[in-house]
Amino acid sequence: MSEEIIKDVMVGENEDYIINMGPQHPSTHGVLRLEVCLKGETVKYLIPHIGYIHRGIEKMCEADTYQQLIHLTDRMDYLSAHMNNEAVCLCVEDALQVEIPERVKYIRTILDELNRIASHQLWWCAFGMDLGALTSFFYGLRDREHILDIFEESFGSRLLHSFVMPGGLMHDVHPNFQKRTKEFIKYFRKKLPEYDQLLTGNIIFQNRAKGIGYMSRETAIGYGVTGPSGRGSNFACDVRKIAPYGAYDKVQFNEILGTGCDTFARYQVRMAEMWESMNIIEQLIDNIPEGDYTAKMKPIIKLPAGEYFRRVETARGELAVYVVSDGNKTPYRMKFRTPNFSNLFVLNTLASGHKIADLIAISGSLDLVIPDIDR
Amino acid sequence: MNSIIEYFTDLFKGLSSLWAGMRVTGKYFISPGAIVTQQYPENRKTLKMEDRFKGEIIMPHDENNQHACTGCGICEMNCPNGSIEIITDRVPNAEGKLERVIDKHIYHLSMCTFCGLCVKTCPSNALAFGQKFEHAVFDRSKLTKVLNQPGSSLKKEAKK
């Protein structure tokens, strides 16, 4: 912001009322402070203040070896921990030019999609709760539990599973993995229509979500809003399609695009993505090739000096990892382009002119995870 | 006139949408078999975690109070958070040579992030994940544990 704009923004008129939404607020999943300027009940502008849970992950990565820093990336976007791990691993594998086994690619892709479903389930229940539908919270968590059980059986942890290692996986998946995943898909195909009956069709929900938070395609591209939030504005930004990684080039799936550009369109994109993720898993789960769970890697990984860049699609958008190596066993510089950081700063444009109660709906539809913003 | 018709169609559409939602919740209300809630503190006797569950790091000892840890320090080196400290000692063995044995394998549970690198990289499989997950204590110092039991010694066949 130039100085003029800051001056313009900071000096409100006399009747303006400035309140702080957060840092502790039930609708911001994490610690985020929004400085909201109100005229009556209407939002004039808002300034996000970030950094409440800044842990310096990028700096901490510089002191860790490439195997050690994997567990830090879990803690950025904790709801898509698996994709975060994979982004770093792809970067390291690129740099070393290791050929990873097919089995690893398949399992990684299945886990990506399972994690995406789990993340969207949590978003769905929290979004419903933000808008006052508490029942949806229990229904979403009930089904998410099934995925977390699969994760727990295979990796031992439910949320922050540092399961992907450079070169492959930490260990092989549990023998029950295929069976339980298939059971879950069968179960969730029956339960997902319930979500629509419960919340999507609900008249109160629709009135609160439709026509709120209009984000044009230009705005989405301008702010770099990716993921389901960007695709709700008809912005085709799915990294799985643009630059396929893992086994995504072997499966048939549609990139879900919404044309409504409002909160409800973003909602519908996420609901449709859950169906699409189940399709992807069904195509892969029966065809997992036999083989090693990891490529042969040296115990101490040293990347050749240079710059490496990889991106993956997390549940919230495009995560890019940029590594600068000087040939040592630790990275010289590590930079994460996290999706939520870009998605947060479009909030001012979306919420200006709407009522303060709609601000909750709009920020909920962007599906913000605050540790990912602060990192 | 049109607006009145619109008003009533909207009203009935709205009511039917609410009814559709209530039908879902009502179905679960009258079928207790669909309840999935675990009564946690009451079911502690029967609660079993998965085999691979990462509860805490333990050092398995056999019936002779012997473990497999040679004190090489690879787990200490691989730990990203410094939650493992190994204090080694040199004692003469049967042939009179000085041999490295662990004095204390200290594990700071409060610093551990359960990444699993120590268990994976241990060359003699001396570490494993335990199933215990109730770690709440009143004093922080209780979270610092010594993994090797007092009086324990190195398993001879584990030595390479």
C-alpha cells in the first residue's frame, strides 16, 4: 500500500466504528485479527493482522536436514499435512533426479485425495457451524473419523503424519489399507447426499450464502486466489491438471469450476470436489502396483547447488516450495508459497459493502487455516 | 398478485427444505444403532489403539532386562527437536577392552513431535513406539524420561 492509501484508510470518518474481530474468534480457525471498520452494520474495509502464530518455519528449515524438515511442513496447513509433505519431497526428488517407484506414486495420490476429503469434511462442518447450523458440525466430524482411522492404522498419527519421505514413504501402508479405503468410499457415497439434504438445500443457509462475497475472475487472478476458492470464480487453477504429479496423469477426473463467483459457488465447488476425489481414489485403489515403498536414498541427502521449485494442489490451493541449495545437507533458503496467504488478502475486496454477519460467511467460504498464513 | 404467489411458493419451498434436513436428523434420533460416540473415560479398559500408533517412544526390554541400544547416537543426531539425549559410558568387557554402553537414554516427551525418524533410523531396532497416549502430568519434569531401565544391559546378539 502506498502511504496515501494507508492515510486514507486509517483515518476513518467520525461515525465509523472500528472493531477487532479476533485474535480469538470461533470463526477464524486459528489466531487471526481482522481490524474491521464499520459504518452502522456495514463493513467499510478490513485489515487483516497476521503473525500471531508465526513460528518461523522457513527459518527453522535452514537448520534441519531434508528428512528432518518434513515434519515442520505438517504444521503449516495441518488439514492437508500430506500434501505439504509431498511438496517438499517432490522438490528434493527433482533435485536428486531419483526415480521413485510406481507404488509410491499411487499411494501418495490416494492419500492426497483422502486428505482432501477429510479437509473438505472439516471445512463443511465448520462452515455450517459458522452460519449457525451446529448439526452439520457433528455429521462432518463423524465421517471424518473414518478417514482419520485409516490414517492412524497406516501411519500411527491422525493429523500430523510425517509419512512421506524424500524418495518414497516412511514405511509401507498397512495391509488393511486397501480394504478400509474401499469400505470408506462405499460408506461415504451414501453419506454425502445427506450433507446436501441437511445444509445445501436449507433455505436459511442458501439465503445467507447466495449473492454474498462476489469475487470476479479478474479479482481471483489478480490476488492469486487458488484452490476451490479460485475455482468458484471460474479460474482454472488446478495444479493436478496443469502440472500433474504423482499418479494424477493416470486418472480421469474433472476440474470442478463454478460460475457463480459467490460464497455459494465456492461451497458447491468443494462439495463437488469430494465426489471427484472419491472417483480418483476408486480408479487407483485396485491398481496399486507391487514394489518397494521407497527408492534407494542415501542416509544424508545433499542437494546439488541450485534452485528448485515444485508445486502441488493442497485442499486450499496451490502450495509451492522453493529451495535454494548451496550443496550442503541443509537448505540455504526455503520458501513456501502458501495458498491461504493469498486467499486471506482478497477478503477486504469481498467483504467491503456487506454486513458484518456476512463477513463470517465470506471468510468461512475461503476456508482459511491460519498457521498456513503465518507459518 | 404475482408477488403474493412468489411469496407463498418461497415459503413452502423453504419449509420443505427445512423438513428435508429435519428428516435426516430425525432418522438418527430414532435409530440408536447409528450412534458412533465413544464414551471415552469409561471405555479405557477396552480401548485399544492401532499397532502403529505413535504414543510415545519406548525402548523394549526382554525378560533378562536387556535392550538393543548400542549408544551409537544416530537417533540423537536425527531428532529434529533435540528430544533425545544419550549419555554413554565406557566399561571394560570380558577381554578387558573398553566398550561403549549407554548410561542413560534420556527422552524429553515435551519436545517430541512424533515424526518417527529416531525409530526409523535406529540401526539396531532398539526403539519403538508405545501405545500410551495419556501423557498429562502435573509437573513438567515428569515428561523427561529415561528409557533404559535401571540395571539393564546390552543384548549380545544385537551387537554387530
